[in-house]
Amino acid sequence: MIADQIVNGLVSGGLYALIALGYTLVFGVLDKLNFAHSEIFMFGGYAGLVAFALGGDLIAAALVVVIVSVLLGLFVEILSFRKFKSHDAQLTAALSSLLVGLLIIEATHKLWGSEPRSFGVPTEIYTASVRVLGVQITYVKLVIFATAAALMAGLVYVVERTRLGRRIQAVSESPDHARLAGIDVTRVTQATFAIASGLAGLSGLLLALKTGVAVSEIGLTFGLKALAVMAIGGMGDLRGAMVAGLLIGVAEGLTFELGLGRLSEITVWVVMIAVLLIRPSGLLGRGEARSVRA
């Protein structure tokens, strides 16, 4: 049914949006892409796997995932970005983060192997459902979408309403001017990486809960789609990333419903090309090269 695919699309789209928000935050502050971001997302699933194996519940697993992901994000910031702040070092920083991402993948293979690892969650959890507006929705999908929506709303609140958010916006506009205004640019950058990485790890946990397995290759697939989502929404625009993520998720679901399942994986690229041809700055982009906007 179309309604079922729309629900599935919204769930997947929420995850795309969460990963894209992390890319957007870091790009907005540093004007550089963090290619290790998708591997932090992937590692979140494995961190959750360990937490569940040790007897933790969902809240405990989420806490473990956030801590591990934030530490990984700060590690990437120190190793790949702190010494390469200048505009001329964009390629160096990007390649460095790519190498760190490969190290994370290799570490994952050493710890858990290259095969998917099951969460061992009882099947009943994935079959329990409730009817909403005439559509049967599993509780797992409801939890995933509600959590993703809450995280997106929370991020917008942080950026728009808090002191840290105002500092992030100031640094994204001009690090030099922010520094003259007394803002510690290094600390703001660290906070940005921590928030972005925490979101990535949690989205990795949510995806693993949705599928029931942790997969080491998933970072590449979702990471590339999230980069496309960021471009579709508008570079540096948080709301654009959210809208684009949900749009791509629903578009993939409808493509599958129309019997074009083999084409669903390229839907994001078709949409990206179409959007950028019509509006190069993205759906909600305003043409600025670099700026975090909620």
C-alpha cells in the first residue's frame, strides 16, 4: 500500500536527515566535509549492540552510543581538522577524515568481523503494531520516527535559542570576527563535532534497531545519501536537510511501491540532479557558501 511505503519512507528519511544534519553542522562551521561522519554513524550500531549484550535497555544503549560517538567525533576533530583550519587545507582535511573513517571500519572488522551482527532482539518486538489513521505501524517504526523528530527539533532549538547555538552561528559566519568578539572558536568547533557525532551515532543505533543487525558497510551507503540530502536541502541549512531527508525517504518508498524497486537506490541522485539544475543553492539554500541556519 502507498500509505505503508510513505510511513517507511518517513522513517528512513528521518535517519537520512539526522546524518545530513551532522554533515551540515560541521560544513557550516569549518567549510569542510567530514568523511569520517558516516563511519561514526555505522559505529553507533555496534556500540548499541555491545550495550544490549551487556544487559542494557534502550536508554542505556543510547547513552553508551552518544558517549562513544562523541569521543570518536572529537578524535576526528583533533586528528583531521584542528591543524588544517585554513581554506587551502580543505582537501588535506577531507582526505585525513577519509583515512580516519577507513581506520574505524578496519577496527570494526577486527572487533566484530565483516559479517552483519544480529541484535538478538525477539521477533515479537518487530511485529507488535498499532493502527494510526488507518495504517498499521509497528511500534519500532513509531519509536524510531518519534526519536528522530525529537532530535531534529532539539537541534533546531539549540541552534536558534541557546548561547551555544548563537556561538555556532557566529563562528559559521566568520571565525575571525567570532574570535574578536571573545568566542573560543576551538571550543565551539569541538562542541559542533560532539553534537554532530552524537546525532550520527544515535541514528546508527536507530537504523540497527530497525533492521535488527549492525552492518559495517552501511556507513558508505547512508553516508553518500546523506551528503546528497545536504546538497538537496541547501548547504548549511538545517531545516533544508530535514526537509530533503524526509523527501528522499518518501520518494524511495513510492518508487518501490510503483514496482521500480531496483531504481529506489538511485532515487536520491535523480532528485539531487533535478533540484540542483533548477535551484543550485538547494531547496532552502540562500546562496551563501558557508553558514549554519536553522
